[in-house]
Amino acid sequence: MLGLSRSRVAELAADGQVRLDGVPVSKSDRVHAGAMLEVELPDANPGVPVTPQMVAGVRIVHDDADIVVVDKPVGVAAHPSLGWHGPSVTEHLAGAGFRISTSGAPERQGVVQRLDVGTSGLMVLAKSEQAYTVLKQAFRDRTVDKTYHAVVQGHPDPFDGTIEAPIGRHPGADWKMAITAGGRHSVTHYKTLEAMVGATLLEIHLETGRTHQIRVHMAAIKHPCVGDPTYGGDPRLAARLGLQRQWLHAVRLGFTHPGTGEYAEFSSAYPDDLAEALHLLRAS
């Protein structure tokens, strides 16, 4: 099929890049007569060069023969890409002498998950092909515990809940995501940790991992992340708090270690800008 191996097509289906009549399918779904089958092909461009460089603020939380866990600061991408001219985690690892040996485009070596440029916190990268395969499958099977803290505008009702709504490209702006009928199945669980004047600190667990998922889902229930004007955040509040990005941080990451088979969990403290904004909210 289109020059792709059977296993690669199955991987595309698992990633939601194969659609039957506009709906993402699994590798076992059957195609019926008259149906429209769409396949989003891998990027055919030759890739984006990785320039080894040390990136200020990137912290190595854990390193062994199979994985490296990174605490990513705001303003750093997971990997280089077309249109992005800033620093990235993979470039930092290359500059720091880490050896990553996995399949995929050179700029995405070892990348099994991503964090938005404007989101800080924990991400894991695979250093070996075996670890890459095991971790990719763990993320597909939703066995990885991805925990975020977010400060959102207002007070969600109910205080604890689940948002289940499909996410796809925004029909009017392809650089944004939105709730769309033909989007990929997306599930976000949230609970209130602290209610403040005009804002709420939430703990969020992702059952799926879509682009901008937390930001889109919270905006969909009319409680956008503080500091996120792209999805409805009030810029006046962000200015008062000194925030130049969304209040969103990946605080905890837990998974079965691909080498030892034992459960591993890592945590990250709030960076200074988020801690200061939270302090100001609590004092208001």
C-alpha cells in the first residue's frame, strides 16, 4: 500500500492517521464498498537538520542505557521542525553527547512523546530501538501515566470531571486545533486541587495524547488555561500575572521501564514563572 510496509500502515492507523469516511480506524477495521479511505502519509521531506547545541534550562532527570527523562523548559521544542527556528530537546541531547539509536527521521530520534513549545515539564526519550518500540506501544495502549497541572480561568462545574470530545485541525486555521466531528478520539480527566478568585488549579490526566489536547478541551468547557490567548485566555489576566505562556506543566510521568520491566515515576517542580503567577493568584 503506497510503498509502505504492513507494520508501518498499522502504526499509522494506531496514530489516527488512517480514516474511513472521515473517522479514524484501527488496523482491524474492514473497508466496505463505496467508502472513502484516507491515509495521512509520513512527511516525505528529507528532514530537518539537527544542530547539536547545549540549551539553557534543559535538565536531565534520569539517564540509563534505555531511556533519558528530560525536564523541558518553556520555549524549547521536542525536536526541530519546519517553521521552528528555536532550540529543541533532541539538539540539546546531541550537544550533550547522548547517543540515541532509534528508527525514524534523524531530528526525531528517540522521541516517543511531545510537549508543546509553550508547555514545560517532563518527557521521556528512548535511547535504543527496543526501548523506542516498547515506549511507543505503551503510549498507544494508554498505560503511561501523564499528569499535568494547569491553572484555568474560572471554576469548572463540576469541580472534577472528564472531557471526551474529538480533536482535529481547526477548519479556519491549520496551526490551531479544535473540537471537530472528524477529529481523533480524545479523553481528558481533571480534578480541582485549589479554587482561587477567578481561577482554579487543576490536576489533569490524559487518557489520549493529542496536539494541544488540554488547551483545546479546557477551552471547550469555557475554562481556558490562564495565559493562553490562542484558545481564549484573557491577555489582561496574563499580563497582571507576568505570564508570557499558558499555565500548564507536566508534573509527573510514570511508566513501565522498557529495560527493567519495573514501574518508574518521575516528578517536576513548577518553574519560576508559573510559581510566581500562582502566588499572585493566591494573594488576590
